[in-house]
Amino acid sequence: MLTVHSTVTMLLGAACAVSAIAVAQDPKPERKKGTIVEGTVNVYDYNPKESGTDPDIAGQLATIGPVGQQWYQHVMTLSNPYFEGRAPGSDGIAAAANYVEFWMRQSGLEPGFPAKEGESERTTYRQPFELPGAGPKVIDSAVAIGDRALKSGDDYIVLGSSGSASVTAPLAFAGYAIESGKDGYTSFKDEGEDLKGRIAVFFRYEPINQEGVSRWSERRWSEYSAAAPKLEALAKRGAVGVIMVTPPDARDARRGLETTATSRFGDRLSIPAMQLSIEAMDALIQQADPDARSLAEWRQKADEGAVTTVPLKDSVQVTLKAEVTTGTISTDNVGGVLRGAGSLAEEWVIVGSHYDHVGFGNYGADPRNRGKLHPGADDNASGTAAMLCMTKLMADWYASDDAPKDRRSILFMAFSAEEIGLDGSRHWTEHPTLKQESINAMINLDMVGRLRNDELVVGGVGSAKGFKDWLRPRFEESGLTIRADPSGRGPSDHASFYSAGIPVLFLFTGVHDVYHKPGDHGWTVNPGGAAKIIALSEAIAQGLVSEAKLEFEGKTAGSGQDRGYARVRLGVSPGYGETGQSGVVVEAVSEGTSAADAGIKKGDVLLAWNGELLEGAGDMMDQLRKHAPGDKVKIKLRRDGKELEVDVTMKASKSRG
């Protein structure tokens, strides 16, 4: 059922669509002076003559056509800040699920799923599933210096790696808490150094120069800056608590405090762990230091390697208290059924898209944009909007005299948790509500909002025997330039179905400069282009529901996992681990790729590339863009709790032609 707030948002989306077109038409319209006409106005009779508008918004909307108009409204609505970037587990994605279900009902679709696994009757539009790593939640916390309490959120936050414990103890300064850095640098006197009975204070990142940039890396930070090994080093030396602080005047540092959700660094500790603001820590360390040195002075010593761990005044007692819990995220696939007829009614076609995005950038995005809203208009409000438009188009066709007497049923699905690692589509294929042998094909609409030069990628054309020839007349009729990729694999939901032995198609208009960034707004998309893609999708779906059943082809030429980000590819599907944890979790490794040749495995966490820290998948993509085929790189990774380094020879990205 659509909530009141969702209804308001939908209407706001339409208004925003009109506003966006006006801006695109004339971003700086000339303003004329206003005219004042005094006198009483009878509101029941007041009906000014139509004199046109400038710009002609109604005319522009008319040229898009009804499908493009409806698609644009959906995109503007789903990318509205009200939906909070549609991250799994958020109120925003729950509202988005309500929106998707509402429009499925409006198109006359029946519920897509049984209420319980194993049942046959479909009674609900939701397929719920659980995701691990809901992230830490703080039940209670406190930081106090003697009797003076600090303020949560302003002076300190609880790190996501914190244990649940309460301690009162004096401090020890531990520099950057780096066990072994470049040129013999270390923050510790020896391996067996004892910090028992003390709260260890350490700097985030790594030694910096007078300009505030890393002494060890030409680009941001090196692998030595990672917080997780620092926390482990302090805990194994017996620290009863830890306090992290950003080095004063560090240029490439995160500004302000993290949140508990964005600071899950490595495994959870058994001791309390906090981050203090620079201001709060500066006052505290001057109070605890017998020589009353400032935090900046301590930073200079640590930068130069002139200090290792130093116990501070026993008389300055600090209390750290944290009660932290973790759990699972509940989210839903949303699905509706358009019933077929005749001899093919028990066979199926699936039309899918993912409706989730990365929320406030706490995973799957550039770490520098954490905390900023990511609207996700192209990725993937655009695909969800296209899928919703198709529900109405196909339902109208099924109800018309033009529809064939024998036609397959269609399951329309909006998947959650695609950005985390294809979790929603994989959950369906592992807990299917249809028999695999009854499914003719799956169409996946992901990032179809940026059609440029009428050029579209359609992947999966080699996932069934004779599929390319079957598709050819439809491609030609579309008037588009189709880059027909035979691969049924890739970093989107169709890959889950391909792995299950189901023919697939993947429609995609390409990456752009705001991919997975806060700038992916609804006014940046191409409604007219989307209407062309929807028309092609409709033509393909009409053929798939009525013509001869496809035969799955499990070996495709080019099993690429990339979307053409760079001249080279690594060959891994990036997943996402605990929120805020640095590194790239390897979800899958493609055969015959650079990663496979180097021995990289599923479950590995990629930590550094040629000595530069990988905070997330965005960093990995940045590194790929630097290289050409044949380049050799060193990748540091963590496997089964141990770190190792592998040599990787880069191979060319697969051609899209």
C-alpha cells in the first residue's frame, strides 16, 4: 500500500520533472519588471487568457511522449532525497518498495511471491531476506575526563570496531600506531611492549609533511594508513581502550568525526574504541602531558619518527564506555505477476531491475563522499522506472486483441541489495519461486537513463543458442546502435540468473562522471532516450513470451565482469563487507583474467595497489584507469586473517563489439 508520504513524493517528482526541463531550456532566463494591478479579484471568475509559457514545458513534455513522461516521473520520484538514496535497511528503501508495489498494483499485476517458502499460492508482492552486517549500533556510550563529560557527536563517536566495555584509566600516546612502516618506521619500542592498564591514543593515517600530505604516498595515503592493523596492534599490547584522532592540518584527511556506521575498521574489539575531535583531544593531551604539549607538537614528533609509545600522567583518568550491538538488515525484493494464457501460461519470462542504491555512500562509493546523499537516478531509478513502465505496456498488450492466444506469464521484479553484491537476485535464484526449466529468459534493466548518441549495450546475446540472430531484427527496428555483447556475466543482477542456467539480456547505457556519486540526479537523465530503450525492451519481451523457447548457452565468448571502466580489467566482482571497512571484498573471480592468473580468490579483501590504500571499489577503478595491458602491479590482500602480496599482470578489457 502506498503511504501518504510516498504519494506526496510522487507528486513532487512530477513537479521536479517540469522544473528540470525548464532549467535545461534556459538556465538564466531574463527577468522583466513586475506589473501591479490593484483591485478586488473574484477568484471564481478569474481565468486569464492563455498566452503560452517560456519555456514551453508542456510542449517539451509532449515531445517525450507518454512513456517517456511516466518514466521521467518515476526517476524524479525515486531519486528524491526523501528516499535517502535507497540503501537496504533504511526508511528510504522501505518507502521505495511501497512505491514500486503501488505501481505494480496499478498495472493490474498479481502478487509475485508465496507468503512462505515452499508454498505455491502467491499472496504477497514481497520476498523478504536478511543481509549480514547491519552495522554496529550504539546502545549507550560515554567519554569523561575525570568528572567532565564530553558530548557524543560533537566531541567523540564510538568507532564501529568498538567492543562493549567500560574502563577508567590513564593514557599512553602511541603515535600513528604503525608496527612497521617505510624505512624502518615504527610507533613501538618492541613487539612485546606493554600497554596494560592504559588507554592508547593514536593518530589516524600516517606521517605527513609540513604541507599536510603523506610522506609515503604521492596520492592520498599508502597501505600503512589503514586503521584496522593499528587497532589490532594496540589491543594485542594490552591497551584497555583506544582513542583515534585525526592528525591536525592533514590535507587529505576526513574532516570532522566519522560515524559509528562508517568506522567499522577490521574485526570487532573486546575493548572500547572511540574517535575524539581534534579540539577535544588537543585539550585532553595538554592536560595529560607533564610538559603540556599540544596535539600539533605531538604530531610533529610522530611524523619524524622521534617518539614511540609514551605513558602520560597517571593522575589524568579517562573513562570510556561503549555498549554496541550488531545484527542483520531486513530488506525485500518486490515482485508482481502478469498471467499468461493458453499452452504457454505455465512458462515464464522475468523482467527485473534493482531499486536499491548506496544511500549516503557508506559502501560502494568513493569514501570521500561518505555521509553525502547519493540520489541514484541513473543507477538505478532509471532501470526501475523502465521496468514499471513495462508493467503497464505489457499488461495493456495482454488485454488487447493483438496479444497471441498462447503467451507466457511474466514475473516483474525489483531487486534489493544489488549494490552490496547482487544479494537480492542471488537470493531469488537460491530460493526460486518458479521452476528453472519453466523460465524462458530474464531481461535486466540497469542504468538505462543516459542514452548518448543513440548507443546502447545489450549484454547476454550469446546466452542462448541462436539468440543474436533472433534479436537482430528487433535491434535493427529500434533505430539504435546496439553494442551486442555475448557475455551473460557482469556486475548486475542478470549474472545471478545466468549462473543459474537461464538465458539473460542486460540493457545498459554506460558509465559517466557521476556514477556512484552524489551528482547522479534525476535532471541529468535522458527521458527521450529511455523511451526508445523501453520500446526495444517491449518488442523483445513480446517475442520472448510467445515464440519458441530458448536453449541456454553456457559458454559465451567474453565472460567479462567489467563495464568498460578502463583499458584493462582485473576480473573481480567487487562486493562490500562491513560498513566502513577499508578494502575491496572479492565477490567472484572470472576465469582467464588477471586476478585469476595471480591467484586472487573469492573472499579475499584487496587492501593496497602498488602501495596505495584501497578504501573501496572506487579506488580500485581509479587504479585501473592508470594502466595499460601488460603493466605489472603489486596487490596487497587479506585472506583468512593473514596479509599477503601478489604480482598481477594486467590484461585488456573485453571488447564490447
